[in-house]
Amino acid sequence: MNTTVVILAAGLGTRMRSKRAKVLHRAGGMTLVEHVVAAARALTSVERIIVVTGHQADQVEAVLAPQGVLFARQTEQKGTGHALACCREAAKQSGAGPADLLMVLYGDTPLLSAGTLVQLRDAQAESDAGATLITTSLDDPTGYGRVLLDDRGSVLQIVEQKAASPDQLDIRLINSGIYCFRSDDLWSHIGEIEPNAASGELYLTDVAEILTRHGHRVQNFYVEDSSELMGINTRVELADADRTLRARKAQDLMLAGVTIEKPETVSIDTHVHVGIDTVIEPFTRLLGNTSIGEDCRIGAGAVIESSFIADNVVIAPYTLIADSRVETGAQVGPFARMRMGADAGPDSRIGNFVELKKTRLGAGSKSQHLAYLGDSEIGDHVNIGAGTITCNYDGEAKHTTTIGADAFVGSNSTLVAPIEIGAGSYIGAGSVITNTVPPETLALGRARQVLNADWIARRKRLKASKPKS
């Protein structure tokens, strides 16, 4: 059976106390709705994924458009039943047949696993039910709709908290709101949902009773782990979800052969890849689309975002790397920074308080202390002395520094770009270099040292001759 997945993501989420749509808040390195889309994609029979947008629709659609999903707009917020009805035409365009399935998910449930959705789909596909509803039990079900079952264990009715009797309020079995419908049964009866007496909205929960009334059984699919079904409504719940997602990620990496020291202290985004036998020290943050190779060591407090780290690399503690590359055998840090497309070549060394910005440091090259290298192309086996800076900005534009292979740049050198230092050249310590240095040349750009043996004595005599006040 083909399956169409509809993700309801039109609401603001007033309890988040935010100007941003709830589904655009982030946990585990992705927006909430991106987690739901990722879980839905694991269904191999998915015909298409339709996201119903409303509040800040343009922003939500901009985030999801690269993933190839379709969109339906709910221009007025009239409840979940109305939201689903808004995607009717888009769902029909999928070419779904009468026996095909339609799954309804919510954009604020980031902990929902792909495995649970596969089981839900299979449970519906293998039954004669008109729909299958995910349920779970809570110690405190306050605020949730209670699920009433018939003698066969099928869903008879969903009773909202406000409408429940005292006996019904004691029921711990709650409605998750996640369904898998037989498409033709859903579309035949969705128009029978009536506006809620209190709010005037159309609620999808009414469909269970409507289908039952028409002789279509609604199957109960019980999920033991209730945390998986948690919808995010507050910043507290957002923090809980983030913590859970990161704990899952750390566990997956450790089971795959990565050593994580004090895993409760690290923060690793969902899309991060780490190779086997790599060691991640405490308080590290691995963010975005970062990829780390095998046999690396990532030092305590390091922050690596959307970067590529090859095999056998050492990132020393408290190093910051963003949108950059570190090649095989390189060592970076401690207290170093790489950003904006920086590239540390194989077996290169970047030491403490060295910053690379839009700079390639060649294979075997070294900058061990206190340097700024911006907009530079540095060849292989170059030594950059402590205190060296490339002056890449003239107040209006950025300029490039090129340093050839095997060059030696002495400490406290100032290289005023645009400039080229030839291969095998030497720059004397303390030099200010403003012109091209040919290959195999010694360049000195500093004032000549002056010695005056009498200056101190004259100064002392002058001081002694002054009257005391």
C-alpha cells in the first residue's frame, strides 16, 4: 500500500512565548518539524509527504522545501480536522488508490521514531480497520483526551479533558493524535466533523467516533514509551526533547565504536558523523553537518560546527572550528580558531591562539603560536612564527597573501596584502613586508638597530641635577 504522510504544522504555539512558529524551534540540531519529516522518510512506501502550514508559512516552507515535501496552507486556524481537510486536494494528487493509507503526524513531536511509524503503518495495512490510532498511558494524563475502548479493544471514542466525566478522568490511556487512516474511509467522512461547541473549531479526534458509527473499526496501537509521543508546547519541554535527542545520538555513536568521555556533558547534533575509535572528551560540542573521521581525539570544550575532520586528527581542548576542513594527521589547538572555509592540510600544526580565516595551510606547515592568517594561501612545509599577522583588510576590501612552499616567516612579522612570498624565502623576525619577495630570498623590513652607550649615563646626570621639590 502506498502511504501519504500529512504533517500538521500550522499553529503558532502560544505557550512557547515566542515570536517564532513553534515547529521552527530547534532540538538536537534541527527544527522540530525537520525531525518529523526525517522519521516519515523512513517509511519505504511513502508516496509523498504533505506539510500543512499556516502561521509563518513562508518561513516553515523555506526550511522544508529543500527536502522535497509538498505544502498545503491552512489560512485560518480552525482546528486539526480543518487542517487535514486543507490538504485534501494535495493528497488526491498523489494518485492514492482507495485502499491506500494516509498517516497524520504533528510537527512538534521530534522524539517520534521511524521504527514506531513503520509499525503503525504495518498495523493498519494488515488490518481491516478504517484507522489505527497510537495511544499510550500516562501517570498524569491531565490535559490529554482519554481513549475509550470497546470490548474488543478497539477505539470507541476520544473524550477531551473538559468534556470528560469523573470516571473518564481516571482513565490513563490517552490519545496521541497520531493516526494511520484508510484513505477512502477518511475522505468519505471527514466532512461530518462538526464545530466544537466551545471553540467552534473542527477537531480530528471526532473522526474516531464518526468512523465507528459508520461501521469502520478504529484500531488501538499502544506505544509503551510515552516520551516518544511528547508534543513540545513550552521551553521546558523543548529542553527535555533536546536532552533526549542528544542522549540518543551519543548512545548510537558509542554503540558504533566511538568513545565519549562523560557523555552527559557533550552536545552532538543529529546529523553529525563520527568514525570508529575516535575519542570525544567532556564538554565538546559537535554541531551541524560535521563529519569526523576515525582515530581522532576531540579535546575537552572544543566546538566544531559544519566542518570536515579527517582521520587521525587531534583537536586540542577549547578549539573553535566552523565551516572548515582539517586533513589527515593534522593537529589543531588548544585555543585555536578556524572559520569561513579554512583548511589545515595533512600533518599541519595549528597551535594556541592561532586563527585561520579563509586560509589554506599546506601539508606539514606550522603556525604554533599567536598568529592571525586571513585570506591566505600557504604552501607546504611553511613555518609561521609567533605573532605573525596577514593584514588582509585595507578598510574597503579584503586582499590575499600567498606564501610559497618551504618559506620561513619569522616571529612578529606583518604581511601587508596583497602580497606574495616566494617559495623557500625567509622573512626576518619583526619585519613589515609590503612588497613581493622573490623565491629563495631573505627579506628584512625593519628599522636598523641603534646603540648609544652614553645615553643612560647622561640621563642619570640630568636627573641628579634637577632640584628636589
